[in-house]
Amino acid sequence: MSTISSAIQKYLAVIEGARSKNTCDTYTFALRAFSALLADRKIDPETAPLEELREDAIGWFAAALKENAPATEQLYLQAVVGFYRFLSAEGLAAPNLPRIAQLVRMRSRRSGQRLPQFPRESIEGVLAYMLKECPAFDSPAEELRWRRDRAFLVTLADTGLRVHEACALRRGDIDWNEGRAIIIGKGDKQAVIRFSARAMAALKDYLAARAALDGASGRPLGSLPLFARHDKGAGKKVKPMTTASGRDIVELRAREALGAEAEGNITPHSFRHYFVTTVLRASGNLKLAQELARHANISVTQRYAHLSDDELDKGYLEIFDK
């Protein structure tokens, strides 16, 4: 006899093998919350057979999630609906999937669309700070970190890569003649990423400074991370940066360039916003921006077309307050 709890563990094992770690963690949290709700309703997931799991539980769960943000509510409901679908697909139970979908539509809120906001001028200030003449350093390690951080930030700004995608790049992923890389991005989709001339120059400068370290690694150059750690923990090994390291770089260099007031205002994803709006401002081509940003739905790209309030103000004043 399968219990609700054992079925949940099977479901999460499938998710772990097929989805990213972040998705797996989110689904785990969601199913824990769902299990706790069932226990509150006198259905112990550890002992209750699957036959006791009814469609009504998704309605209870939707009601219980009202204290959370709408986006969290949608994610958690998606995870639990996926569990019901898993039960049906695996023949473990026969839930009424159309009724579940109807309950979700009736009971859940829709997360509102917020315009992505970021300080464009501040990002350009950080880039200008990093692209200036290389300053004097107290040690070769400090200089190497500077050259890496410059290459990393320019790459984020000019490619639209997500921070985890940039951190996962290897040297061999780059076609240095064409200025391109093929990556596996969001949704496990293969995509071509294009690099600007200044991004390629910054990368080559960084890798030239790293040549001795890479050469001593004993590994094929193509297998080495494009962006490596240069801290005491890495030592002389060439280890890839983590997404946490990427966030730390953005925070550190923003603070250096703009002062303490920049803390919390610029994140790695701000550079992706910068990339999309730069394409839109230069081309006015929504489809081009969508393809370069790798947005599955053009409505996501469309949100960026409404960002520039200062430009709207300027245009309005030029028309009406001549």
C-alpha cells in the first residue's frame, strides 16, 4: 500500500532528476507545506493511503496560501498540481485532473505583473568604473580578481546571461572567432549567446592574466571554467564561481563605483534588464529583444518597453511645454 508520504518522495525524486536544484528545492518546500496542511486536516501523510487524498485538498491548500505572496502561491500550487498529475501518469491514483484545474482557477490569485525596475544610470556607472584604466594593486591576486570582475560584469551587461548561466560557462564553450557560445539555458533549452567586442576583449584580458594558473592545472583548457574563483579557499586550483560569488561581485563593485547607497539596488539580474532595454532602445524591435533575451513569451519582453519614465517625461514636455 502506497502512502501519501511515500508517493510524495517518489514524485520529488523524479523532480530532482529532471529539474534544476532551485526548482527541486521549491517543490520540496511546497510538498512539505501541503503535507502539513493534510496533517492539520486529520490526514496523516505518513500513514494515510493514497485513496484518502481527494481533489478538495488542492482547494484547502489554495486557501491556506493566501498569507503568502501571489507568486509564491502560484509556485506552490504548480508543485502540488504536478504531484496529482504524477499520481495519474504513474497509475498510482486516479485524481480528477479537470476538477483540480478548476479548483485552482477558482481559489487562487493571479500574481500581478510588475514592471522590472533597475537604475540604468547606476549600472552604466559601474560599467564605466570597471572599464577605466586598470588601477594599481597590492598583489597579483587582487589584480586577477579585478580583471575577472570586469570581464564578468561586462559579459552580464552585453549578453543577457543569467548569473548561473555565466558562472557555468567553460572556456571551451566560447567560439573565440565568432564571438559566440552555445549554452543550455532556462528550461534545458539550447541557445546561442553573442558577445560584444568589449566583452570579448575583457575576457581575453582576464584569461591572459590567468594563463599561468590554467597551465598549471593539468587539465585541458577547454574544460576549465570561464570565470574562476580567486580566493584562499580555491588555492591554486581552478574552480568555477558560484552564483553567490557572482552576486558578491556585483555588490562589491557597485559599492566601490557608486558608494554605500548602491547596496541592494543593483543585482546580477539588473544587468539582464539592462541588456534587454539596451536592445529595445537601440532597435525598437520587440521580436529581436525577445530572441536575444531568450524569453519564451514575448509578453515578458514587452514589459521592458514601458520602463523609461524619464524618456516619457521628456517627450511629453517637448510636445506640450514648448
